Amino acid sequence: MSVEADSDAQMMVKVAAGDRQAFAVLFDRYHASVSRFALRFVGDRERAEELTQDIFVKLYRNAKGYRPTAKFKTFLFRVASNHCLNEVRRGEYRVAHATTSETEEDGGGPELVGGEGDRPDQALAGRELERAVGEALKAMSERERAAFTMCRFEGMAYRDIAEALEASEAAVKSLIHRATLAVARKVEELQAGPVPGRSRA
């Protein structure tokens, strides 16, 4: 996508020229997405917000390195991915600390819950399915989670995810494939129900 067709890219070009108002516009547009992305890595809402602030500070400081031949969102998630991956590699925060409800409350959980007209049993099944997806996300490697999140929740194309993760498109496809299989296994476990012969509480 060219800079002419990407209004966010145009804004980023202005940021590179020192336009703070343009930066504020981009912050407002993408704060929620970046915050949800960070939360999936550190599992702590307060720490995720700190990381989000750090990511936007880095974005501003690296604005002059932006080239309008790249989509703004790709550039942003490259900064976000690098920062979050470095954070979890430090070992202080792990995604296992997160609960599915935290991402749901922030609007970033799997979009599987039905509308208000659903029956109570359908709503319960939706919540159980979300928990299964959440458990699968927590069990993924950091790069699998990053690729799957950008694909499933941000709607990014493989080539853009590859650029964000500084990997080949084939590698990204492999990461997303493994992550998708992990989610499918969790969903199958849910659908299979209790193991035969095991007493129910």
C-alpha cells in the first residue's frame, strides 16, 4: 500500500517531521490494539499499559526511520513485537499469569460470544470455548502467539506479519499453522467432554 492510500502512513510521515498532533491521532487510533497485544504477553493489565506507553515512545523516537513504502500498522507492530518479545525473554512476566477474562474485559478476547438473544446454555458454551482458546494462546511460544494474534485478532496479512516479525513469509505461515492446530486441539478437548469413566464433581 502506498503512502497516498494509507492515511496512517501519511500521519507517520508528519510525525517524522515533528508533528506531535499527528502522533496523538495515531496514539488514539492504535492504543487499544497495542494494549491488548501487550496484555497477551505479560498477563498483567498495569504492566501491559506500561509496555504500551514504552512502545509508543519508541515509535515516536524511531519515526525518522519509517519509510512510507511500508504500512504504518506493520511498522507499529514490528516495534510492539520486538518490545514484547524482549520483555518476556527477560523472564519477569509470563503469559501464564493472564486470565482469559482480562483480555475479554479489554475487548481483545476471541470473538465467540453470541448476542443478547442467545439462550443461557449457548452463552455458557461460548465462554467455555473462549477459555479453551485462551488456554491455547498461553501455551504457545512467544513468536507463535505474536503471529497468531496479528493474524487472528488484527487481520494482518502473512507478508505484513513477516515484515513485523522480521521473518520469512514461510516461517510465519508455519507459526500460524502450529498455533491454529493448538487452538483446534483445545477446542476438540472441550467438545469431547469428560474422559469416560472419570467421575464428575
